[in-house]
Amino acid sequence: MKPFLKARQRRSKLGFPPPPTTRLQVLNRLFGYLAAYPLQLGVIFLFVILGTAANLMVAYLLGVGINNLSTTPDLPALTLTALGMLFAGGVSWGFLLVEGLLVADISQKATFQLRRDLFEHMQTLALNFFDRQPIGELMSRVTSDTELIAKFLETGLNQLFVNTARIVFTTIAMFLLDWRLAIAALTIGPLMLAFVGFLGRVSGPAFDQLQQELGELNGLMEETISGEKTVIAYRRQDAAVESFEEISLASRDASVKAQFIALISRPVTLVLTNLDVALVALVGGFLVLRGASNVGVVSTFLQYTRQLALPLTQLSNLFNALLAALAGAERVFQILDEQPAIVDAPNAQPMPPIQGQVEFKDVDFSYVQGHKILKHNTFAAQPGEKIGLCGPTGAGKSTIINLITRYYEIDSGEIAIDGHNIATVQKDSLRQQIGIVLQEAFLFSDTVMNNLRYARLDATEEDCIACAQQANAHDFILRLPDGYDTLLTERGSNLSQGQRQLITIARMMVQNPRLVILDEATSNVDTRTEEKIQEALDRLMAGRTSFVIAHRLSTIRNADRILVLKAGEIIEIGSHDELMHQQGFYYDLFMSQFKGKVAAAA
């Protein structure tokens, strides 16, 4: 059996279900972001109409001039006609230039608002959403997919407005000038529409597949680069390249299919355009020979035919960018339509200042429906108590603290803090009173001072420095190149693990929480650093209810009470001495960890 699934097999199990919307609905929703600027849109449409009308006047005056030359030339009239053409051309250029600038402006605004809505909505989603999504895939939707939309709005939208107006007004002008030639010129329309419809049915799924492949490719790159140390340690560089190549080839194939289908539109539309011009010239020549029309009108119609064919050609070429943008928009709207799993109740009230009483009442929980992680857990912590949690890996220790902060909703039972069911209070007012120090300290790419202030933006520098001193972090911070203004790299990788942990403890002190949660906060550091961290944690927990998860039982030996979990159930509760006296599961855990020291002491 292979040690790893193929990349596509692994990643096919991730992601969103197919969207239940049509491309027309996606397009309408996308244009809704432009509808937020009605005044600018009105000016754009006005300028498009005026610019298109002026451009049509150039072709009309050209026909007038040709008629003038086909008889006895009237030089003053010909001069006026030429000046009129120059004036109409200049007016058309000016209006369409301003229109293009306005379209670029509202396109950027619409893209900015869409990207902001997407990122802002992601901040409202619960952890279970991020649990099932590769980070690279989500990044692809915020960057790559929105970039496709921006590209279409910036360039394609202007062409869409201008070319649509040209088609409409050129058609009207044709019928006003000669309905017989108009019918001949419009023969290309149904053929072009049929071709575009065929292109959409075939090319649309190809662009959808391309964006999906690009998302998977970004996900794989993010995962591999983030775990590069592990890849190198296990000498799996070749396997990483193989997985990358597999998804990259799938992306290439999808791109080739999408682009090939789109590229055939140019030669097809050029052939149809030339056939249409030839047909108008044939019908026009026949009408002139019969005296039913004149050379000027036919010349004007030839210009109108090309002006009609050009926007049809450009719109068919634009279809490529439109399909790509719609594929990206579908993926963006999938996230925007994702409903937050954790929401405040309609009548939720702010959580009053926490005193520290925490109670679990017959709590059941499952990450995946039908697979219980916690089963019938009941306990109570009194204000100021230090509660230790221990048990085998996967017993449910971290799950309990995730439920206290209401990162997930429980299946049944009740969790109360100071008598308030946490499901009935505003989650933000609850979480801002709970401080967490995790096993993996996370710092942002910013200065040390700003990382400390991250917990409370109104904290002064003096507050942050005082908390750093309490957390035993002040001395090493001063030894950094720029002290508190030292810029940290991503995740604080230019610091040691112990230094990062001390800064996170100082950050929690700046927050000044009412309830403290420590999840293996000292498991990744050496003994000397552990002493500093433990001293800082003791100061942090003083007078506060605290929950401490530990695999090393020495860190919770002095806890007021210890919860012993096994297979999602609390099987023992008591102090260290009480649990040792019972000689149950905790006793076995303790003896297995300290049997060497116990034997030496005996």
C-alpha cells in the first residue's frame, strides 16, 4: 500500500460543493457591485451614447463626401464635410476616453469592495470552516479569483459597454438609412450569436476546471512550503515535486482546453465579418446599378458593416475573459454564501465581567456528525481555581477548551460561565475575556510592540513593557536589534521557541483576561526556559480561573483539581494527591512518566 494518496485523490475530498447558481445569476450578482455607483454609471452610459453617435456621424459624413465627389465636386461643401468628420472623430475620442477612465475607476472600487467583503466574511466563519479548507485554496480565492474578476472589470467592462452601444446604434442607423442593406448587414448577427452560445457551453466548464486546478495547485504549494522542514527531513523532495507536477499538468491541460476553445473565436468571427462585408457590397452594388441607391449610401453601409462586425468580434473575443471571470466569481461567491456556524442568538446579551465559575453539564460534542468526541462530560470549576486536564492523545482535552471559548457548538448539554449559558451571550464579549496560550506560539510579521498590543489596541507602550517584564520577556527583547521596534518575520521565526512563547504570555497579560487557558504552553522548550515560562504563567494565573492542558504531569501537579480524560469522557476528578491515592488511570499515567524518578527516590 502506498504511504501517500495521490495529490488529486487527497485534494478531491476537500473543497465546496458545486454552486447551485447559473452563470447569468453570477453575472447579475457581480454587476451588483457596480450598481453601487449609479451616478458614475449614468455618466458612463451618457458618454458611451454620445461617443458612439459621434463615431457613426463620421461614417455618415464619409458617405456624404463620396456622393459629393461622385458628381460635380463642391469644394466648400467638401471642406465642411471634412471638418465635420474631424470634429465628430475628436468628440467621439474625447467622450470614449473619459468613459474609459470612469469605467476603470468604478471597476477598481467594485473589485476592492468584493475583495473586502470576501476577506471580512471569512473573519466571521467558525473554525470548522477553516478545518476543512486548505489555506492555499482559500488564498487562491482571495487573490487569483478576484484578480480574474478585476481584469475583466478593468478591460472587458469598457469593451462591453462601448461595443454593445455600437451594435444597438449602428443597427438603428442602418435601418434609418436603408432597410434593405440593413437586413443584408445583419445576416452575421444570428450566426455570431449561435457561435458564441456554442463557445459558452463548451468553454465555460473548461474555465471552471482551470480555476479549480489553480486553487488546488496553490493549496499544495502552501502546504509543501509551510512543511518544507519536514519534507527535507524525510527526504521527500522528489515526492513533493511529483505531486506538484501532477496538479500542475492537470492545470496546464485545463488551461490549454479553455484557451484553445476561446482562441478559435477570432478566425471564425473574421471569416463571418468578411462574408458580411462582401454580402453588403454585393447587395449595394445591385441596388446602385438599378438606381435604388447611391455610392455614398453603400460606402456608408460598408463602414457601418465593419463597425457592426468589429464589436461583435470584440465581444466574442471578450467571452474568453468573461468566462474566466465568472469561474472566479463562482468560487468567490461560494465563500460569501458560506453561513457562519457560530452565530449570536437573536436576543444575545453581552457577557458580564467573568468571575470565573465554569460548569459543564452533560456535554456531548462531535466535529463530524455521528462521531462523538466528548460524551456526557460534567464538571464545575470555581473562581480562581487552577484546573488541570490530562489524558492520552485524542482524549478530548483541547476540545474542551475549544468549547469554553465557543469556537464550536456543542451537540447537547450546556456550558455555563458564572451561571450564563455561553450559547445565549454575545460570543465576542465572551472571547475578549478569555486568554489562550497555545503550544505553538503564533506571532505576526510586525514589530514586537505591535504583537504585544495585538491583544488590546488601546494599550500604551508602558502597559506592554510592564507586561513583558512580568512575563520574563523584557530582558531578551531589549537585546534584539531594535528592541521593542524589532520587526519579526512570519510566525516570529527569527526568535527561539521559548522567546516566542514568552511574548505570547506577555501579550495575554496585556489583554488582562478574566479566564486563562494554557494548552501545552511549555512542552516545546528546554528546562531552563520552562522555568521562566512557568514563573510567568504563575503570575498570569494568579487570581484567575485557569485551565491547563499538560502531557507532562509535573506542570499540573499543583492544580486545585485535575480532570482525567479517556476516549472523550472524564473518568477521574480530584487533586494530585487524591488521584494518586485512588491508584486509578491517573496513577498509572503518573507512574509511567516518573517511574525512573520514583524508583530512584525509593
